[in-house]
Amino acid sequence: MTSTPSLVADTTTLLNRGPVIPVVVLDDAARAVPLARALLAGGIDTMEITLRTATALDSIRAVADQVPEMAVGAGTVTSVAQLDRAVDAGATFVVTPGATPTLVEAGLDSGIPFLPGAVTASEVVALLEHGVETMKFFPAASSGGPAALRALGGPFPQVRFCPTGGIGPGDASDYLALANVDCVGGSWIAPADLVAAEDWDRISALCRATRELRIVG
Ligand code: 3PG
């Protein structure tokens, strides 16, 4: 195992590394390291590589090995087998879009920060039963957006959220302004077309634009 847990001690640290966690889909592992360096050049030192492509694990491994200052996590983890493979590849943290008791127990046992998804009050309660108070809120926009998160803050004032799904530069600040949101996740920082074009300068520029979000949040 090549994971570097010291880079991100826990999910609270993870959510406070910056206002945005780029959610990345990589079709070519050779682009993983240049992308990580482009994000760093733009001031973002956290990235979530989703396990939606055959190259995702190799991409995580490459970044973990070659860009040690980047906290590279695995996203779209939906099974214990995927979780194990992500840890083996060197993921610094793991994100799941939803949660089952089996997956949550494995995630909490994995030895790296684990950010499971919840969107309803019942799903939040289920995670609280496992002692999880830091959650992904997915899919954010179609699940009520900032209004839903504000409402969840009533009964669950202790829960911190990272909303993801359908968020862009136009509304990220609306989420970051909420008392129970520390960061948002989104693919707009490293969009597929710019990654395919290997337009690293434009991706770095998109990263730098998130600094304005921090002022509002
Ligand atoms: C995720 O996996 O978190 C989301 O698919 C990212 O959503 P977005 O592409 O709408 O930003």
C-alpha cells in the first residue's frame, strides 16, 4: 500500500483544504500526473479521481507516486472491492456517492479518510449511527440544492457537508455560504474537453478562479 494518510488526517481536514474538490474522470492514465500538476499550479492540492473508467486506479497510483503534495482520492466508490483497490492504488481518501452499512464499515476501517454520500434525513441518520458526521451531499443540485442543505442544518447542526453534483462556478458560492458546508465538489475545474485537449493552462486558470469563491464562503 502506498497511501499517504498523513497528507489528509481526517475528513474535516479534507473538507478544509480548499473551497473546491475537483471531480475528475480520466480516460488516459498518462494525463493524471500533468493534470495533478496543473491543479497544483492553480492552487488546488486535492483531487478526486472517479472510478468510472478502466484507467482510474492507474491514474490514482501515478499521482500518489509522482505528485506527493497532491491529496489524490478515489471517487464513485460503490463496493468494498473498489474501496480495497483504491486503497491499494494509494488513494489518500475515498468518496462514495451513497452508503450501505457494509460499505461504511469498510470505509471506516480502511485507514484513510472516508467521505460517504447522503441526501435525505434518513440517510444522514444512518451515517450518524456509524459515527460519521462529515458527508458528501449528492446529487446536490437535483436534491434541493442550498435550500435542502440549509434545512438539514436544523436537525443536524453537527453534520458538515461537501455537496457535489450539478454545481458550477455560477452557484458554488451559494453552497459555500451555508453554515454546514465547508467545500463543494465539481467537474467544472477539470472538464473532460480540456483534459482531452491537455489544456493544462486553462485548467490552472479555472483553479485560480475558485479563489474568488473563498471570499464569499
Ligand atoms: C460526482 O461524482 O461527484 C459528480 O458526478 C460530479 O458532478 P458534476 O459533474 O455535476 O460536477
